[in-house]
Amino acid sequence: MASLRLRLVAWLLLPLSVFVAVCGFLSWRNAAEVADYVQDHDLLASAKVLSDRLIWEGDDVQASVPPAALSLFVSPAHDRVYLSVTDASGRLLAGLPGFPLPQPRRLVGTDRAQWYDATFEGRSVRAVITQRAMYDVAGARDITIAVGKTTASRDQMVRTLWQPSMEYLLIALVLALVLTTLALTWELRPVVRLSRQLAQRDPLHLDFVVDAHALHTELRPVAETINRFVRQLKRHSEAQRRFIADAAHQLRTPLALQASQIEFARYTRQHRQNWETRRADMDAMWRALQTSNRRLIDVTNKLLLLAQAEHGDAHTRLEPTDLAAVALRCVEQLAALADRRQIDLGLDAPQAAGVAMVFAQPALLDALVSNLLDNALRYTQEGGRVTLGVHVAAAGVALTVEDNGPGIPAEAMEHVFERFYRVSQDTEGTGLGLAIVQEIARAFGATVGLAANPHGSHGVLVTVRFPAAAPA
């Protein structure tokens, strides 16, 4: 990527160059018009002087060329001047023979003159013709006077008039570029200073704040974005550290229990002589070890699922999924757990396929519904009731899980979505279920709501609202 300063200078150079070119062309055209006017005026003045010098001598008209007629053309460019005086029959009365005359003639104006360009003796010539009537007793005779001049002095006048203006424009262009470069260098100092400050920061310390007031107004949104991004990184870093600490704590307990039970098994084998006593101890140890192992596997699976829900790709690879079909499949999978706890597990969902379509990843959607149901079944007492519902509305699709368990205390409502938080320590679980539900819902663009059961004095109603997808 090229330098910002050079890119800005280039963007400034383009319109300024066009402006200088246009102004230079207009200045040249104006200088050419002035030079043409002066040249044409001098040509006509000389033709009038010659016209005034026509006299009768006998029966013929005679023309003399006075010095005043030629003094108008004196210039450092040493132009050649051509004169021609002819009568109506084309007979040369004075000047050079063969001087070109315009065809056809169109004498206009009060001066009865016509200007034209011609080539004579291999030179470009600017010329003018005019006529004068000479009267005598025999009648009137029309006399044509033509005066021509090479264009060297005219071209020199154009350069004299145009060159200073063009020089001023070019000097202004160079000064604008130099001053712009210096100004950009000066004004970009806060950005350079900010870059150095960020480069010198320790990447592991996210406690710095960019002072937006030290920057220009246009750059303050950048500083505010950086500060907001740093705050988000800091929150994510702190959450990651807490997550690692909590995960280590949760994994440490079953691992320590397994280690102690393995040590107890070795002790029993070495010191217990009675086989019946040793076998009973070993059976109890294996049951405890199995329970500990199952909890360890559960925690590990929940941590992996949570990491998958938090991954950046979780919200990008979404596809239309039938939420009612997912709900039915999850109810079938957890029906055995509900039977063991003697819980009435019900499903309230549309029967038609493709009615409750949502944008989701099927595997994560299964995990969301399973975690909600598993959480409700764990905290509902034996003989209770859990109902899974799928409701379709114009605004989207809602997934509800309703139970008549002991409910959630008001002081715990704001903590239930935290990782490893459990309302009751007497219930087996990891404390990750609702945290996983919230992360998956966030990845799908859905919202999770928690409220008391509206159909009873106890229990909880969890509602997940999805934006609707087009029917398949």
C-alpha cells in the first residue's frame, strides 16, 4: 500500500494539473486573440494610409507608399510586409505582383475590409484587403488595396503575453504540492505518534486507552473504534482467563477423585486380606470411578461444545433447518431420562414439515434444544412435568421449555447464564448448559429469555426466539 501522504498529494495533483492545463489553454487563447486583434488593426491602418495616398495622374490612378504605412510593422521579429494595389481589371498599380487575394471577396463593416490567411513566397501571411472608389469625369473606378505581413511578430506577441501567465500557474502548482506535502506531514504527526505508541505497547497488557481529543476530528472515530476494540479484547481476555480457571477447577475435582480412588484400589489390594471385604471396596470404588469419569466426559464435551459455539464461523454457515423436527428428535433422545425420573415429558410443535424453519447449524441447534431439555429434566423433581414447545408467528419462531420444578430464586436469575454456575449444588451437572444455550442462540441471531412458569406457582419458562427463515 502506497503512502497516504503520497496518495493525497497525487489526488491533489490531478485536479490541480487539469486546472493549470485549462487555465494555460484559456490564457493562450486570450493572448492569441489579443495578438490577432493588434495585427489585424495594424494591417487595416496601413491599408487606410495607402488608400489615402491614391491620386489621379492624367487618366490613371497612382499610388505611393509613404514611410508611415510601413512604420506600423517595424518589430524585432523582422517580419516581411507585402503591398498590392490593383484596379478593377486586376492591373497592378503598386506593390508586388502575384500577391494572393481572397476568393470570394466579402468586404464587411464600416471599413469595407476583409482579413484572411494566405501563403506567399513560401511564408504564412496574414493579410487584409479594402476598396476605394476613385471618381473623375469619366466615372468611378474601384481600387483594391491589399496589405500582408508574416506572422513572426504575432507569434512572438502571443508568447510574450502567454508565457508569464503560464509560469505563474506552474509556480503556483509546485508551491501547492510542496505546501500540501509539508502540511500533510505536519498534520499526520498525531497518527504517526499513535502508531509508535501502539507499537511500543505490550500485547499482553490491554489497559491502554487512545486519547481521542489529541487527534483531529476526522480521526477521533478511529481512536474511539480502537478503544472499543481494546475493551472488547480485554473483556474476551478476562473471560478466557476466567473460563480456563473455571474449567481447570471443574476438571481438577473428578481427576483428583479418580487419582484418590486409584490409590485406594492399590491400597486395598495390598492390605485387605479378606476377599469379600476387598471385593465390596473395589465395587464401590469402580462405581465412584465410573461416576467421576462420566462427569469428566460430560464437562469435556460441554467445554468443546461451548468452544464450538463461540467460534467465529458459528454465525456464518447457517442453513434453513426445521426446528420442529429437531425438537421431536431431542424429545425422543431424552425420553429415557424422563422415564427414569418419572417426569411427564411433552412436545407441543407443528406436525407439518417445513413450517417452523430457522437459520441455524443443525448440530448446534440439536445441542441447544438438548441442553435446555436436559437442564429442565435435571432440576425438575420426580413426578414433575416438562413441556417443549415450538410456536410459529409472523415475527419468527419461538422455542419454549416449560417445567413445574422448584424454579429459580430471583437473586440467581442474573447469574444462571454464567459458566459453571449452578442454582443447586445437590443436582448433578456442569453448570454449562444455559451458557452453551446463550452462545449458540447468539451465533444464530436468536435471543434467550427466562421467566417464571405462567401456568403454575412453581417452575421456569425459557424462551428462545429465532428470526424466521423461508419455508423449504
